[in-house]
Amino acid sequence: MSALFNGTIVDEQEVLAVCLGHLYIGSRQVVRSLTRSGLHLPADEERARSYMRENFEGLSEETLADFLVKNREQHPVEPDFNPEGRLICLGDEEFQHVFRDGEGWERFRRTFPESDGTLRFSRVGFNRYVTQAMIYAGQQFDWHIGSGGFWLFSRSDGTWVESERLGTWIS
């Protein structure tokens, strides 16, 4: 039996576009080729539920459940989650090749001059009425410069607006 998800791919694309608009991304941004939840699922699912409930005041249980179900497995970013083709997807092997030694960031900047570092993001969880959305996004700009966390958006007059943000790591 397959899980029923809230929202459509188009809904996820809309939320992702708004989230990316809040981040520092280049005109040809490098992204990990598979979605990343920012959590260790399914192993830490109960801990994640508890953490989110305690720290995300306005998060609905439906949104959280949909986020967790959609992110139990990684999904390809292309083609569905590459708005206007501006993301350059790197698989794990290619990523490890670029960052194989202490010269990784210099190599990265030469190879991808239009990218502001690396980006990773999750699938989008929604409540049943697709009026609340939750997404994870993380960015790395250098060895010790980056951050990531969860974003909560609400739909207001047909537009997605940020309602809360929960940072989970910074370097």
C-alpha cells in the first residue's frame, strides 16, 4: 500500500521557489542530486517528531506527518525540483571528488563559478488543505561557513509566506 501525500509536485515547487528566494543562491546553484531531510529517518523519526513539536510552535501534526513520510527516502531533485533549470545537481560520487582534499572549495569555485556554495533541501510536507508547508534547506559556503534548518510557510491569499524558521546547525 503506498502512502498518500498531501499536495502535488506543483505545490512543492511553489514552496521550494519561495524558500530558495530567501537563500543566497547563485545563478547556476550546485545542489545535491537527491533530496535530504536534515534528519536521520526513519531511525530518528520519534525524536524528530518530539523535537519539532517542542520547537515549532505553529506546526500542525498533519504537516509534520506528511514531511516525515515524504522524506523517509531520498528523491531525485531533477526534473521535478529544479526550478527553471538553474540548479546543477551533483551526485555523491562527484561531490566527493570535488571535495576530496583540502583544496575542495578552491576546486569547487573554479568548476562552478556561478554557484554560491552548495545547497541541499528536502521534499515539502503539507497539511491536508495545503495551507501550511514545511521544508528543510541547508547551505555550505566554505569548510566552516554554512547553516541549515527547517522552514514553515503558510498560504495567505494564494501566496506562500514564511511563518517560522528553526535553525538546526551552523558552522
